[in-house]
Amino acid sequence: MVGAGISTPSGIPDFRSPRSGLYSNLQQYDLPYPEAIFELTFFSHNPKPFFTLAKELYLRSYRPNVIHYFLRLLHDKGLLLRLYTQNIDGLERVSGIPASKLVEAHGSFASATCTVCRRPFPGKDIWADVTVDRIPRCPVCTGVVKPDIVFFGEALPQRFLMHVVDFPMADLLLILGTSLEVEPFASLSEAVQSSVPRLLINRDLVGPFAWRPRSRDVVQLGDVVHGVERLVELLGWTEELQDLIQQETEKLNRRDR
Ligand code: OAD
Ligand code: ZN
């Protein structure tokens, strides 16, 4: 399970960190309160703040970091049952983890839907408008086209239901870079069997690790990059991970050239 804390090393702010988090830096967007950027009622009255954020994520073309590649390495080794992410930056896909291994619980920009007639569109259809600060509109009914990011109160994607099968099967749960404050995602941390170790690598002690700890919990507090690098070292995978990062970075360099 991962959250915004795994993308801060890529330069993307998280949501709730004091000072650096997105929710403390939304003054420029003219929002009544920060979470409004992901609320349908506010969006229907003013979609601009959300699209400004979308444009920023798109244009800056952020890159995966060592955490994403560690997860990719778990996949390459056949150890990753599934990656449940709350992130909407798409960096798990960019790191080369196949879609079949991913549950993007809060949606993604890969697809979009007209808020009025519910017609689906490929995500890429919105960028021509968004990059010039135009609100993307449905060619059929002129309704605003919203990327399939899960707003507060909206249903999670169908794939999220895979948790019902995945979590009871897991024999280790890694939780990286999340405040575990948003439901129903947060409660997944309690869905593994009680005999299964849960490893939290995060700056703060969060969620059930604080208020309902289990005897097999392991907590590594501090910087997530440092925590993951330490784990990788203990596993003896340091060199292998460096090779993977180098290979994938060259691929991205060729893409961006
Ligand atoms: P939060 O911003 O709530 O939490 C990020 C967590 O990562 C915090 O506990 C930080 O302390 C920690 N963190 C950040 N950078 C770190 C670093 N370099 N090293 C260690 N820890 C670090 O983000 P999420 O839990 O992902 O919804 O937030 C959940 C949801 O709330 C998001 O998916 C978003 C938001 O509303 C949507 O986008 C729809
Ligand atoms: Zn429409």
C-alpha cells in the first residue's frame, strides 16, 4: 500500500505534510478549504483549480524514484502480489509495473468521463485543452470532461474490489508513504491476517500502527528513501536495484529526447 509520500522524492508534494503539502499550498487556487479541489460540488462550480493541478502533473513529466523501482524489482522477482496505490501521478506505471499488478485506488488520468452525459473518453483527449488553460468539454453535450480521479464521496474503481481476494492471501504487507487518513483505502491495512507482518516505512506513525498495533508490526520511521534503501541493503539487492534504475533512466531519457 502506498501514498503520496513515495512520490515526494520525485518532487511531487504530498497532501497533508505541514508547509510542503499540497493542502497548505493552495492559496493561489481560491478554494474555500483545501479538500474542495477533490470535491464534486466545488468542481461543478469551479473546475479550474483541479485542472491547474492536472496541468502541473502533466507538464512537469515527473519521474519514478528509487521507491517505485524497488516495487518494480519486487514484481520482477515474482514477489509482488499487488500494488495498491492512492497516487494519481501514474509513476507506478511509468516504472514498468504492469497494469495487471496495479490497483490505482484513487483513479488515474488514463481515462476521463463527461460529467453530464457520462460518455467515456481516453485520458489523452483532455491535454490539448488543459495545457492552454481551457476546460475540456464533451464534444457531444458540452459538459465538462473530468479525468477519472476519484473525488471525495465517489466510488472507487471496480478493481479496488480485488482487495477482497488479495489481502487474505498476502504473507507480508508493506505500507509506504501514506498518512492512512482516507477511507476506505486506509482500512486495507487491517485486512491481512493477524499472523501477517505489516511493515510501515513512513515519516510518522500512522493509522492502526498507532492506535491498534499488532504484535508482528514493524515500523521504520524517518525518510522513506532511507528506509527503503536500508531494506534493499538487508536483502542484498542494492546493486540489482541500481542496475534497474540505470536501465530505466536511459529508457526515459530516450523517450524525452
Ligand atoms: P498524505 O499527504 O495524507 O500523507 C503522506 C504521508 O507520507 C505522511 O504521513 C507524510 O509524513 C509521509 N511522507 C511524505 N514524504 C515523505 C518522505 N520523504 N519520507 C517519509 N515519509 C514521507 O498522502 P496520502 O496518504 O497519499 O486523494 O493521502 C491520501 C489521499 O488524500 C490522496 O490519495 C488524495 C488525498 O485527498 C486523491 O487524490 C483523490
Ligand atoms: Zn457529454
